[in-house]
Amino acid sequence: MRRRDYLQNPVKHMKISGKLTVNQLIQQFKNSGSFGAGRLAAACDIYEKMVRDKDCTVFLALSGAVIPAGMRTLIADLIRARLVDVIVSTGASMVHDAIEALGGHHYKGNSVVDDRELYKYHIFRIYDIFVPEENFVRLDFKLAEMYGEIAAEKKGESLSSNEFALELGKRLKDPNSILRAAYEEEVPIFMPAVRDSEFGFIHWLHSSQQKQKTVLQVDAFKDVPLICGICGNSPKNGMIVIGGGVPRNTIQSAALASKKGLDYGVVITMDRPETGGLSGSTLEETVSWGKMKGEADHVMVIGDALIIFPMLVASVTERLGNDFKRVPYFSGSKIGA
Amino acid sequence: MKKNVKPINYCGNCDSHNAYDYPTRMFCSTRYDQNKDPIVDTLWCCSDWNPVSQECHCVREALKEKERRLKQR
């Protein structure tokens, strides 16, 4: 490169005056093009490209506690607008969704609190969110019943994690529920580490009940050909990652195993790459595995997903406008075909 | 000299208790396993009673609630 090639794009300073929509603010961020502002603006451009690309299947990886923190309805709305096609989630995120679907709440709390006192009051803490124990207990009781129903219907046949999510969504009636919206819109929700959540302990409760004739079987290995099939059959694949961990790895590995490689990637995280853990690993590292194409549009936004992701969605939906109707390449009814 | 205080046999002092309708009602996992109604009063108790390993406020609060209700009558 020549010297002048490095000096093509001067930083344009942000101008914040009067009323500003979210997308106008993002455009100001783009003018700066620097640090987190530049990265968030790039993430918005990439997500817009993903949803406008008629050949692209959009995967959303969900980890961390963004559902109890207030992003539940936002995700359900994205599903209903079909601005995401496939969700890969921790079990815990869907547990918190189900808690609210059954009438429970998460409460605004404080991170500086006497946790021994909370323990004595049967209140659990997620940083500055409080969850009463009865939310989990009522969930356990209700879902253990559902597990029994599902097991009886399936007559001992095992389910993939997305079939399990579908069965739960069928039984939850709350329209703001992610599980319910996914069931109605045929958007698969994979939970590769489903056991590592309250869903696993509910299974223990369900299976230990003496009257139980048939025990629910969920087999996460069944997910592998399904998610690889979705990637393989889609001309292009893009992912948006909130956090990382198992959900991110599941999408990336499916992209590799189906010999596709991701075409778009947005990762929102606060983790660091130096530990070698996946939640902080760079997308360039992902390219080295063949999980993402070298020429893929990608960006990693370092920041709190609870701030970044709603801004990203607000900006892109503003750009798309009210009349935009996405026709997704992937349809959940074709899963496993 | 400190006296040994024997815990009162309430569901809310049992190791199988979980909050169901704090503080007055509990979910008993042992009864659930046995196909019995698992929702019990905090101030009830049965023959399977085992002391809880760590103190919580359930019984104290349930007793307060009981007293409050009695006063309201």
C-alpha cells in the first residue's frame, strides 16, 4: 500500500442537534467510524445486508442473561417479523422466557446487596436483577406436567432440542414469549446445552415422580444433522451473536460441517480473545477454521449487548421501513428435509 | 450457658422445602416424588421432616403473616 492509501477517509465529527432517530445517531457513529461507534455502525450495515439478502439464512446466538434483563419481547418481535430465521440459545435464556410466559417476573434490583439476606428470602440475583425462587418452583411444577404430556405423546421417542422447544412453545400461550413466537412462526430454537439449565433439573423432577410411566427423552445429538442441513441448504448464512459460548460455536461448527462457511458475522461481546475461549475469540480466528469465509462481512462489537443489540435492531428496522416484508429463504417447515 | 434450641417441625424448616407462595406456601419435592399434592403450608409438617441445613426466613415470616391474619379477623 502507498502512504496516501492509508489516508483516504477523514473522521467526520459527530453532530448531535435537535431530535435524532436511532438510525440518525448510528449514521453519526458511522461518520466517526472509530472505536465502538464505528463498529456498531458497521454491525448495523451488516445486519441490514443479511436481512435484505434473499439467499441468506439469519442465525441468532443467544447467551448470557439478556432475556431476564429485558430483551425478551424484542427477540419475540424479531421472530414474528422474520428478521431472524434460526435461534441457537442456552437453555437458561429459554427458561427465563418460560418463567415470564407463566406469569413470573424479573425485578430491578441492585448489585450491591447482602446476598446472604437474599438467600434467606429465597431470592436469586443475576447481577442487578432479582428473581424470586417461586418463579422457578412454579416453572418446575408446570413444566414437569408438560414433560409428562410430551413424553406420553411421543411414546418414548426422543426429541431434538428444537423439537423440545417447539413442544414447549405449543403449550405456552403468552404472545410475548420467544418460545411461543418461534412455535407460531416455525422458527427453530436449538438448545445444544439444554441439560445445563433448569430444564435439566425439571427433567430430574419429572423422571423421579413415581407415577411417571414414560420419561421424556431429549437428544441434543439429533440437532447436528438438522442445523447442518439448514446451513447446507441455504445459499448464504449469517450469524448475530449475543455473548458467545456454546450457541456461537454451534452455529459456526454447522457452517463448517456443511462446507459453507458463514457469509456474514456480527458478534457482540465483552469477553477477551487472550484466554482462547470462544466468547472472546475474534472473527478472524473463525476464518482460520473455515467457519467463516475470508471475504465475509464481519464485525465484533465490544460492549454491553443490552445496549448494543436494541440499537442495532432499532437502526435496521428504521432503515427497512414499515412496508418491508422479508421473505426468508429458510422455512422451518422444511427442517430436516 | 446457651440452650440447645430444637427446631420446630414446620415444612418451612425442612430440607425439602422450596418457596411456592412466599412465605405461606411451600413446594415439597419429596411429596411430589410420592405423587402427593406438593403444595403445603409453611407451618405444616409431616413424618418425612428433616431439618434444613441453612436457615431462611420462611417460618419467621409465615408466623408473622399468620398473626397478621388473625388480627384482621
